[in-house]
Amino acid sequence: MLKFNKREWIEGVVSRRERMFLPVMASPGAELLGARHSDVFRDGELQFRCIAALADKVRADMRVTFMDLSVEAEAFGGEVVFPEGGVPAITGEVASSASLIEALKVPAVGQGRTGETLKCMRMCAEKLGVPVLGGVIGPFSLASRLAGMTEMMVMAAVEPESAHMLLEKASAFLAAYMEAVRDTGIAGVMIAEPAAGLISPEMCEEFSSSYVKRMVDRVRGDDFLVVLHNCGRTEKQLDSMAGTGADAIHVGNAVEMTEILRLAPPGMPVMGNLDPAGVLKMGTPESVYEESKRMLEKCSGFCNYVFSSGCDLAPGTPLDNILAMERALRDYNSGF
């Protein structure tokens, strides 16, 4: 099993001119195996095989397991649909009122498909030769799937007591789940909190970051990296995100990368944010290469930048486009 030292990894990011490469990708591995996505998202061993297949094709400094944001909500009783060629989604709500929230039980870790995701992470830790981050949803995003996105935003504004009751239950489960992720032996976790990008900075602090901080405190250690992902308009949320105690931040393509790097603490790795849809899925290898080189060059003045996609790469993202992204990084780094 690979031994990971968080402090050495962060120092490696900020002390060298060459950029590290961390594309958030797992789903494109299903195409390499000829596997059905509806099977992959149910099977931890098959998920590992997808990640391993991509590892054989694309050289990256770090891997991320599947960003399936339905797993934790399903453990709470949410109903999941598995569209072929897409990612699973939660349908309906299980906690859209104060009475339903009060009756909601916090599930045990391992319930639903969480056992399969942990199996995948354990296999990654044991069999892959690079650091791996496990994908976990954030507390506000989980609560929004349990209550419904609109309902959760209204609840936070007009019924904050109910919102906090739901967030207490969501974050209690997620903290225990993250401990189980750490115990698999992988290098860290990427907390995906996209719903927090839809609320104000003040609400982000109250209804997201304060709960993320509790979760981070439960797993903090020199051998476990915590990355907080928010793909919304995060310019005014950076202080709140950094205050969670996360070791690194990952942002989406809704923001200007250089602006985020300017605002972030200089010693904190900041990852992103090549457009995963318009560029990486819909582009050509030539356009992906050019966009990648453009991003690397404009971020060249920031020592804490890690080259990454802006979010999880969708099923159907062409391998040739991912390889073009890697080739652009290799050509950029060869100049040093």
C-alpha cells in the first residue's frame, strides 16, 4: 500500500514550477472496459477496474474515485434512478418537512451502496501506485438531495431550525463515512459541495462550511488530504471554504481561475478548472490541447496551482481529449 505524506505533497505542489496533474475522472473508464454505467455505479470492484483502466492510459499525479452524488442520499432512503450513459440521480424527497426530518434516521456506514464505494477505495489503496482521493458529497449538497434543492434553499432562508436539524443528521453520517474512507488506506477525500455554490457567502458559512469543518476535524491527519470542491461562484466564498480546515480547494469553470488563485491563501493548493463539458467532452483533441496550454500559461504566476478539470468528467468524454489535456501539461512542464 502506498504511503502518503500530506505535508510533503503540499510542499511538492508549491515548491516546484512543474504543474501536477489531477483530472477528476472515473466514469470514462467504463467505455474502456465496455461496461454499462448502470452496472458500474452498483459495483465497487467494477468501479476500481474503470479507474485502473484509465490509470493505464492516462498518467496523473493523483486519482479520484467516482463522484456519484446519489450514494449517500440513497443510504438515507432516497430513490435512485440509473440512466444508461449517465450518472445516477435521486428522485423525490425523503426529508422535505420538519416532521420528516425529525423522523429521519441516520444510516450506518455501509448501508446501500456506500459499502461498494468503500470496496472500490480499498482496492485503489491496495493496487494503484499513485495517491487516490475518495469522492464524498458535502453536507449542504446531501441535505439538498434529501429535501429537494429548492425546498432546502427555502428552508435555510425561512426555517433555519429545520435546515440545521437536517444538516446535523447529514453531517453526522458524512463524518462517520469519511472516517471509513480514511480507514481504507487511500490518500484523502474530495468533498463535493456543489449546492453551496448557489447560496450567499453568509449562508455558505452557516449552512455548509461550519458543518464541513466538523467533518474535516474528524479525519485530520498528516497522512490524509482533504480537498473541498465547489463548482459555483466561489469568489466570495473562498474565505469560508479555506476556514473549513480543508487542505486544498477545487473549483469549477464558473469562475476565473486566476481570480481564485489571487484570493486563495498562497500556501494552499488550488485545483481546476478546465471546462469538463464544453471543452473536454464536446471539444476536439486539438481544442482541448490549446485550451489546456492557455490555462497553464495564464496560471503560471501562481505556485499553488494544480492543473485539473473543473468537475468530474462525464460518461462519454473521449479518451483522446483527456490524453490531449495530459499532453499539453507534459509539453508545458518540459519547458522547465
